[in-house]
Amino acid sequence: MSLLSFVKEAGEKLAHLFTPGNANASDELKKHVADVGLGNPNIKAEVEGDKITLTGEVASQEEKEKIVLAAGNIEGVASVDDQITVNGPVVAAAKFVVVKKGDTLSAISLAVYGDANQYNKIFEANKPLLKDVNKIYPGQTLRIPE
């Protein structure tokens, strides 16, 4: 349960999500989560200004983190209030890193692990949110596994 900050100006464009009085915002966010390849989790979303509050239950810490990233990596989102409960085994939360201009997965891997060749570990930890090792963008937040 935490409040995570995101780069509001970066991310996938879902402008209709922020239409004032949008009664379908929760359903639209769930559709976005499904569209990026995370299935249909038992979550609800509330959009208030540039903040998304997520509630519900999921099976794993990894699933929870990916859902939070899917919500936070939308243009216009400044923060995600993570109120999702994990039903499965309790494991340590992953670290997160914000991609800077000029970053590559190899460069991030070198900075985090001391080995540029561990980039695939980061790529795999962010699937299906990432579909190509060469397609990351400044402002995007990524999971960094232990």
C-alpha cells in the first residue's frame, strides 16, 4: 500500500480517461490493463485529477507491480495510490527506475547490477508492458528485480 509518483508528461496516451465526470474511467483502465497483456485482474480504479487509486486483489506481487506500472505509465498520471492486496506468497517488492533520455536497458542494467548483459532480466521483469528491448522512453517507470 503506497503512493508511487510518475512522470506526468510521459506515457501512453489515453486522454479520454481524464475527461471530467468520466463514469467509465475504471472500466477503461481495466481495459488498458488487459490490452497491455495483463489479463483481467480483480481490480477497481478511481481517477481523481492526475491521480489513480487502485483497489482489489491479485495473485502475486509481480502482477500487482505490473498493474501499477500499466496505470502509472499513462500520459497525465502523476501518481498511483496502490491499495491492491496480494493473495499469494509475500515476496519483496521490486525496485523501480525512471528511464532518462539516452538510457537503454543495457545502461540501466549496468547502473543497477554492474553488468550491462543483465538487460534481459529487466526486459523479462517488465513483460508484457515492454514488447521490444529497444523501445523504452524517457519518463517511463520500469520494474527492477533483485
